[in-house]
Amino acid sequence: ASAQIGVTGLAVMGRNLARNFARNGYTVAVHNRTYARTQELVDQFGEEGTFVPAASAEEFVAALERPRCLMVMVKAGAPTDAVIEEFAELAEPGDVIIDGGNAHFEDTRRREAALRERGIHFVGTGVSGGEEGALLGPSIMPGGSAESYASLGPMLERIAARAPDGSPCTTHVGPDGAGHFVKMVHNGIEYADMQLIAEAYDLLRRAAGFSPEEIARIFRSWNQGRLDSYLIEITAEVLTHKDADTGKPFVDIVADRAEQKGTGRWTVQTALGLGLPVPGIAEAVFARSLSGHTELRSAAASLPGPGDGEARSGAMSPEEAARFADQVEQSLYASKVISYAQGWDMIRAGSEEYDWDIDLSSVAAIWRAGCIIRAAFLDRIRSAFAGNPGLPTLLADPEFARELGEAQDGWRATVTAAVRHGVPAPGMSGALAYYDGLRADRLPAALTQGQRDYFGAHTYERTDREGTFHTLWAGDRNEVRPD
Ligand code: NBP
């Protein structure tokens, strides 16, 4: 036994993680159901480090130093269950089995509880950054016992991405499903951020008449400021790309139906269960869904919009268009702050619900590099929660609150323009509604309560007195106290 870590499942993710461990000086046992992949890894990348290829599960387990750290990187769902069970049979108490796939956190909780009974540590970990991140440094979000982190953590810290201040983008997120929960919310935020960027593009193109290349230039300039992020950077790249066959902008030849693998949907389903409003993430999931409903779209395609063609493009003078681009930047930034605030609300709610004790600032810290939502901005979220761990919402942070206030004129102008031009901006307008909803002195929820009491005797509370009340709507309309 000479390997400090083992990786089973050597498709793109597993192979690149194994190489990353090896390049960092670890001896890595490698295994795959189909041996050809194991052989291929050793043939192609053998010189990068020390690999111990294992032809069977028994050989794989025997190659690992104790306590064994064994990482499973196979297809999520039933294959993951099958592989975990296979290795749990061969493992011994104290060993650590890690699932680095995209598991639902409830599955991770179930698996962790079952393995804990057998004395085996189970670590469900989020890994973000795709193929390239896995090789060069991902953001890693491990859950599980503190004891498992003691043996595994130092290795993860070596292979993880580095934040600008040099610290590794991984931390012990919390017990059982905490790591996969946080990864799920990361993906939910990613959906929201991508939707907001898509809306900004759509508005700049259809309301202001900018070309994809001009929009790429605008995005590049935004990337120098507070919106500096990986997603903005790749958006500019995609917008400058030309299709080789037709010479047209790439963005114009791609079918406009956005797909999804399910983590955004999980986030929204979980938020509904927790009773938490995350409209930024929900609107993004629904916008992707709407784009894919071709039958609904073609049935509605001839519905009238505001004015006709000329109102949409070329209607703004260059000065107006430039001013509009600034307003869109403000709207994008403010809406992004709102979406991230909702993401952190969700992490807090999950942490309370499942007793995970997640450090909200450290989650921001490990997303500063390696993952898809990496951005300069995350360091500000980190310091907001580090300075005030009890911050009830990111919007209450004085810095973010000030920025939202400053952005609101541009934000409102952008949403107004979207409505006027008939360009859908559910993310930006929903974010603004959330902002206005939270800051409202009085909400029409009071009227909703009245209606509920009218038709269902659901009762209400009063602003001026303690207790539960009901009005006898069908009778003399006197107010009574049901209890
Ligand atoms: P895939 O999700 O495509 O899975 C392929 C691997 O699963 C192969 O090693 C395959 O073995 C193995 N496998 C299957 Br399928 N069924 C198996 C079974 N019953 N028993 C044993 N092995 C089985 O690989 P991936 O794209 O590298 O992703 C791995 C995990 O990482 C997934 O959970 C994914 O959701 C997650 N993830 C992926 C990304 C990404 O960017 N791709 C990012 C973050 C997380 P074989 O070679 O014998 O067929």
C-alpha cells in the first residue's frame, strides 16, 4: 500500500482530478470499471506523477494507505450508489469514501448516515470548474465529518484553486450533505448570473441596436470594473466568435433553447421546501425552460409587441445608446447583488434546517477562484460576512446597500426600457421587485390576508394588538377572536 489517494471513475472529471493529485506529488491509485480507461490514463499521462493502476476493486483498495481516501467520480445516481456499496464492502472503519459527483444533498445525507453506521466516513463534495478546473485547480466543497477532513483536507487544499490572496479554494463546509448543498446553491447562483448577463446582451442588442462585437467590447470594459468575473469574460469571447461556415456571429447560428442538467431546478425545489424566496434563481430556471418550449413559442409568435421594428433597433442615438449601456451595467450589477443575496439566504436556511453551522464568509472565500462564478466581487461578500456573521441579508451590508441605492436609477431605467421595447428581462425586473418588496413599508400581503379570511376564515393578525382575529364577513362583519 503506497497510494495516499485513490480515484475510481476515470472519465473527464476523474482523470483530471487524478492527474491533479499526481502533479501535486501524491501517489494516486487509479481505477475504472472498464480497464481500458485506466490504461489510457497511465499511457498518456504516466510521466506527470506516480500512478498505481488497479485492474480490480480489490487491487485498488489494497493499493491505498490507511486510513484509505477513495474518491468516486462516476455518473451521478444509481452508478454512484453501486460503486459506493462495492467499495464500502472492501473498506474498513476509519476509511474515507468521497463522492465528487453532482449528487443531490439528500442522497448524500442518506449515504453518509448509512456508511457512518459501518464506521466509514462519507464525504460528499462539490467540485466546480469543469474539466479544466479539475486539472488545474477547482473550487472544492467537501461535507462530512471533521475527522475525515483531517486526513483528506490537506490533499484537497493542495489541488484546489488559489484565491488572489493565495488561500486554497476549499474548506470543510459542514457535516453530511453540507458540501453538496452548497455546490447546488453555487449552481443556482450560476444560473441566475448567466440569465442576467443574457438579459443585458439582449437589451443592448435589441433595445439599443449594438452588434455582438460592440457588445463584446462593452462586456470587456465591464470586466475591468466591479463586474470583473469569469462569466463576463467568457461572454465577451462567445460574442466575438464567428461561425466558420457562414461567417455570421456564432450567437446567431446557435439554436436558442437553453438546456439544463437539473442543479438549478434542485435549488428552486429546495428553496420552495424551505419556504425561502429565491426569485432570481427561479426566473433563470424558468427562462431556460421557456426557451425550450418551441410549441408554446411558435403558437405565440404572432402576438403583437410594442410598436414595430424601428422602435427596437437604431432608434437610439449613439449618445443615448452609450448612456443606456451604463444603465444596463447598473441594472446587471444590482440584480447580481440581489441574486447572490438570495443564494446566501439559502445557504443560511439550509445550514439552520440541517444543523450544519456553515460559515457564510468561507463559502464566498472558496468561490473566489476555480469555480464558474469566480469573480472579484466574491471577496466583498466574504468580507461582508466576515465582518458581520449575523448579517441578516447581504442587502443589509452598508457597502452593498449604498451601491444598490446608487444603481437604482439605472436599474429602473433599464427595466423600464425592457418593458417599453418588449424585451423580456425577468431576472432584472424580478430582482428589482424583490428589492422593492423587501424595502417596502407596507405590502399588499395585508389585502391577501383579508381575502383569505373572507373566503376561508383563515384569520389574521393586527398591526396594533396581539392575537388572532377573524371578521364575520357573511354576518354582521364584527371582529371576533376565534380562540
Ligand atoms: P460521467 O458522468 O460521464 O460518468 C462516466 C464514468 O462513470 C465512467 O468512469 C464510467 O465507467 C463510470 N460508470 C458508469 Br457511467 N456506470 C458505472 C457503474 N455502474 N459502475 C462503475 N462505474 C460506472 O463522467 P464525468 O463527466 O467525468 O463526471 C463524473 C462526475 O462528476 C459526475 O457525477 C458529474 O455529474 C460530476 N461533475 C462533472 C462535471 C463536468 O464538468 N463534467 C463537473 C463537476 C462534476 P466506464 O468507463 O466503465 O463506462
